[in-house]
Amino acid sequence: MTLESRVRPVVNDLDRVAEFCASVRGIFIRVLAVSKIGDVSGTCLWASILLQQSLEKFGECEAVVRGGEGYLDGGAIDPSGVWHGHYWVEGVSSGGAAFVVDIAADQFGWPPVVVMSIERARERYRPGEDRRTQETVDDELGMMKERFAVS
């Protein structure tokens, strides 16, 4: 066996991120099903928090939840050009690739998992006021910790 035959091609950073995020989406869908929530509509904050935490703890990425309230304060655009309030994740892979990931994109008519370079994503995702988004994320994380606290 030659050295060339033993060397495996390096997986593109965004491909690795996409594979990881698809797994997190699967987990999120199972959580929704157990919770008797029928689809991802209105769950983007929870999805984004799960994804951000997972990317940082297990996905070798730095990540932050981003969001907006709609057209005037960022958000996400659907295929017909309408802006919506929405949350998603932005990050940087261990290899330095900046990306946007949305594991609840199907509520707007996009594929269930969207992973794209940050440059390409700005046509579809525009962050709103970061301070407001971070306060919302912190509040939700606080409520989650209270609900799941072990006595």
C-alpha cells in the first residue's frame, strides 16, 4: 500500500459543519416529537440555542446565536422575498471558515438545514440588534436552567 492510497482527502470545513448540524437537527426533531410539537415553526430560538451550545462543546467551532425581528431589524428572508423574525447561528470552524447555520429553515420554505459561508448568507440572513438578541438568548437559557435544575 502506498502513502497516497492511505491518505484520505480532507473534508471541506463547511461540509463537516453541515454534517454535524444535520445530526443536531435530527436530535432537535426528536425532542419536538417527544414534546408533541408538530413542526419547527416558532422553535428557532430553541433550535439555535441547542445548535450553538453543541457546536461549541462538540463541534470544534466558535458560535453565537444571531437573530432579528423582521425587515427593519434583520431576520431571515423566505424564497418569495418576505422578511421574518428569526434566530440562527453564526460561527467559525476550527479551520477558520466563517458560516451561517439554520436548522429550522424549513419553516420559511428553505431546506431543513442551511449551511453557507457568511458572505453568501447575508442575502438571506441579516442580524438585528445583537444586544437584544443576546438578552433574549440569556433569558431563555435562564428559564431552561430553572426548568431542568436537579434538586
